[in-house]
Amino acid sequence: MNKAAITGKYLIVLYSIGLLFITGGFLSAENENSLSLSFVGDIMAHDVILNRPPYSSIYARVESYLKEDDLSFGNLEFPVDPQKSPSGYPLFNVHKDFVNAAVSAGFDVFSLANNHVADQGNSSVINSYRAVAKIPLISFSGIREDSSILMKPVLIEKKGWRIGFLAITSFSNNKTETDHLNLIDYRDPEIRASFITSMAEYAQEYDLFIISIHDGIEYASQAKGVKMQFFRDLIKSGTDIIWGHHPHVVQPWESVPREGGDALILASCGNFISGQTWFLETENPNNRAPTGDSAIFQVVVKKETETANIESITPVYISNYRDPQQGMIVDLTERLIKSDEIPENWRLYYKSRLSIIKKILEQIVTE
């Protein structure tokens, strides 16, 4: 399906940023029959980010986009253990102030199911659950305080909608301590079939059902094979939105037509913030360049008679920028291209990156 060509009730792709619609740029969803949702990829805590507070600087140039919607979703790619020291790659850990900055910037819902959340062991996963659970007015999924409790969606109530949200990962870097992690090895046929059946039953309980899936081949610009088939099987079983991350680069998204309204597969939302391009130079961008570019995927969902319909999706293109004063931050790619405050070689670099990421997100995706 050629996403760039779809219009009307199916899909609207808008590539201008900044002044899309009045001030903020979000396609409005003001009545109770519609929800406006924002999805981003991995929020990471490499040393070059963790050691450069205040963390509010990370979000300052894009937080208006996260605050104007009904719900914003982000993946926390680290433990949040106040009993251990903060640390960057390869064994991450942050304290609650790092997460609070994301919440203050407008994030409402977090996935904690990923390959790094168990970096510090099961005790830190438990401590992460307790720390994040104390943050008011947010929702999260992906880890459990009690490993004996059945993995099930959390309920998010917004504007009269009952939203089911579940976060899973297909693997963990700490293979021996995963008791408290929502781990689903969907490549195992029995596990896959059982999970899909369970999700089909859960989906019936909600107006909108969203599954966050941390999986895929790192740095791959396409999602293929068993991964996409798993995503599509979940959609066929009643899931409305698949929100994917882990590859650290964006992958083409897919609108899935179905009776009663379209569903959505965001195969990979890339990195929202990371330190992977900190040492990159314009003369030698290397294979890490794509890890610094992604989008805030703005999705409007409309409640139809018996199902949710993805009414529109608008990618707001963003890039990680190595600011001389603030360190690594997130900014609108268009703004970086036009900024007089950065050298011309970097303006040209971001212009080139924007062209590349647009081509990726305009690609045709078919079953």
C-alpha cells in the first residue's frame, strides 16, 4: 500500500513541520469520538546524555508536540533503580529524575519491556517497577513487581475511551534474570500461538488495544519475515496499533485495512534520544547516522461503531543534535536545516538525512 498516496478516512501523510496546522502541528482530535496519540522510539541514557543535566534540555524543542495530544508513548531503554548508581552503556541505569524530565515534557505512557531493562538484574527490575509506579499520572507496562502475576494489559481511560496497553520484548541482554519481564519469544510456535490467542481475548475488552513490541534486527531499515507476520497476526486478532522499537532506526509503517476501520503497524520508531551519533562527523557519518533521525508519529484514532479506526498519521521529523551548551538534545529536523546557529556543513547534513528518512517512510508496505 503506497502510504504517501492514501488520503481521506484512511491515511494522511504530511511532511511539512513547524507550521503544519496553526502553532503545534498536530492534526486535531478534539471531540470525544477521537483520540490524538504520539508514538516515539527508544529513550536512551548513554553517558553523553546521562552526564549532562538538566535533562529537561533533551525535550525542550519538541515538548509542545508531546503536550498537545491526548497521550504520548515512549520506550524507556534502561532500569530505574535508585539503589544503584546511574550508568550508561552497556549496563544502563537511571534515577527517577531522568524519567521525570520525560514526564514533564509530555510523555504519558511508557514501555519498560526491552533488552536493557534487566541490565542490573531482577532486583533492579523490581526497583524500577516501584520507582516508576510512584510517578503520578502516567501508565506503564512491560515489567512486573511480582513474577507470579499474570502478564496482562493495563487499562488507560481517556476521554471516555477504554484503552488496553501491553508492552513485551522478544529478548533480554540479561538472559538469566527475566522473571519480572514481559518476555515473549514469539519465534517459538507454541508461545506465539498462545500469546495471539490471549491478545485476541483481551482486545475485546477495550475500545482501543495497543501492543508495544521491542524486537527486530538492529540498524535494519526494513522489517521482514516472521516479525511482520507476527505483527499482522496480532492485528488480525483484534489489536489496533502495534508500536515497535529496538532497531534504533525507523522502518516503514503499515496501514492495515480491515472491516470497520484501519489498524496500524509502526514497525520501528527508531531512537527518540540516544548518544549513538555523539561522535559522528559530517565528513564521515558512518552507519550510525540513521540512529540520530526519527519521528514523532502523530496518530488520530476515531471510534467507529464497534472498532477503532486509524484516521490519520503524521510523522513529525526529528533529529538528535549535539548542542555545544546543552549536549545531546532532540530538535525538529526542519529547524536544524534552517538554523543560523549551526555550521553550514551540519545544516546540509540534516537536509540530507531528512531526504533519506522521508524516502524510508514513503516506502510501499504490503503483506
